[in-house]
Amino acid sequence: MIGLSSVAMTVQAQQPTKPECIAPAQPGGGFDLTCRVAVNGFLETGGLDQPMRTIYMPGGVGAVAYNHIVAQRASDANAITAFSGGSLLNLAQGKFGKYSENDVRWVASIGSDYGVAIVRDDSPFQDLGSLMAAFKADPTKIVLGAGGSVGGQDWMKAALTARAADVDFRRMRFVAFEGGGEAMTALRGGHIQAYMGDAAEAYTMLEGGAPIRVLAVFNDKRLDGALAEVPTAQEQGFDIEWPIIRGFYVGPKVSDEQYQWWVAAFDKLMQTPEFAQLQQQQGLFPFNMTGAELDSYVKDRVVEYRELADSFGLIKK
């Protein structure tokens, strides 16, 4: 019994004393949503002795937070930072400065999301086909907007949409915003015609009564739940797919013991009904992966993104 108590005390010692989730954008977007799953999940299941708070750190669509963690909080096990497929895409293009996908420790993915095309509910575009037809007829009259910058995941969704419409992506009008919240404000104000967003964001907006219409889901099959009636782009004759992983990383010098504490904490959380409910509430779909398995997935995905970015001329040589 003494040995077990000693092990328990050692494990307990690795628990963060001031846990926080860093969302690398303004409140209201996908990173905020990601942190919400962890914050509420650990709160509801008692996975943390201390409540976790959310810290917003916008800038460079994740670059500021990534550099902050690697350079200033490399060994701080209190902080987990949200990332998405867009973060990995930016890493693939070297947009996080001198740091690469090898400079942090990937902890857990808490679900997947999928790209969607969103318009106002009073938009003349009733389906993806009508939007694509107008886009192809005159690319200058359709302004696409999203969070991020040129080369980011939302820009990629727009570029893939242009490619599917047989429009040179260099001719599309794309307005970049710092986060999804700003892009939605622009859509509501009529400054953009379509928002290339994410299914989880669309889900929460629809639940909140936002005046929007989702034209298509960028997945190979329809999603469940509130978006079940939204057809895929493929159903409408356009080959566009964009899955989005959401999860967390910690600094590169966080000890193995502290890193494994977080991995084990997420493994335990993911087995609870509370977690499954939070996933559903946030419009996320199961993609539960931790530790070494996630590390391998992330690094493979960055290679794939690098090749895609290169096909759009985004990699400097």
C-alpha cells in the first residue's frame, strides 16, 4: 500500500497548479470553442483540482501563441494551447517563424470539424451550385471571407472552392479576418457574400439563432445532428473536402511526467459521457487521439499540407 500511495502522490504532483487554456485568437472562434471543451470537460468531471481559465492570445492565427509557448513558457506545464488543422497548415508553410511542428509536444485532439460554406439567410444563393455559378461567371462580384490570412486553412477552403469552380484562385476576392467572429460580422453586414467557416462554428451560430444558411459541408459524407440536412459539396458536384482536427499542445521542455499527466487526463476525460456531450454541443465529431499517436498524425499531416500549399505556389523556394 505504501508503494501505491507513493505512486499516487507522484502522479498528483504532476498536476498543474494554475491550469489555463490559451486560445490563440479573439473570443468567439474555433480556438475559443476548443478551449471550451477542455475547460468545461475538466470542470464537469473533476479532472483538475483547480479550475482552468481561458487566456486569449490573438496574433498571426496562432503564431504569437506558438512562439510565446516555445520561447517563454517552454517548461510550463500549466498551459495547454489550442491548435487546429489551420495551425498545422501554417506550420507547413513556415508561418510560425523559426519554429516547426517539432518544437512543441502534442497532447490531445478533442474532435474533428469540417469546412463549410456559409451565407446570410436572405442570400440569393440557395445552394453551393448557385454560388459556384455566380463565382465562375464573374469572380470579382463574389467576395469570400474567413478568419486567417492568405494561405491559411480558410483561404485554402476558398482556393479549393475556386479550383472546383474552374476559377483561377489568383482571381478570387478574399478578405482575411483575425478570427471567425469578425468574419461573421462582415457577413451579416453584407461586406462579404460567403464565409468559408467551420461546421462547429456554424452549429453554435445556428443554435444561437444566427441568420445564416449553410450551403455545403466539405466532407465525404453528411454530418450528424443539426447539420444533417446540409448536403456535402460532393453531393452537389464539387470535389471539396476539408477536415479540421482540434486539440492541444504544451511547451517543448515540459517534463515527460507532466506531459504524460496531461495525456492521461485527456484519455480519462474522453471516456466520460460529459465529454461526448460537450463534443456534440460544440458541433465536433469524434477524433480522440493523444500522446505518441497524435504526434505521428500531426507530423504526417504537416507533410501533406506542405505538398498542398506548394501546389498553390505558397511555399517559398
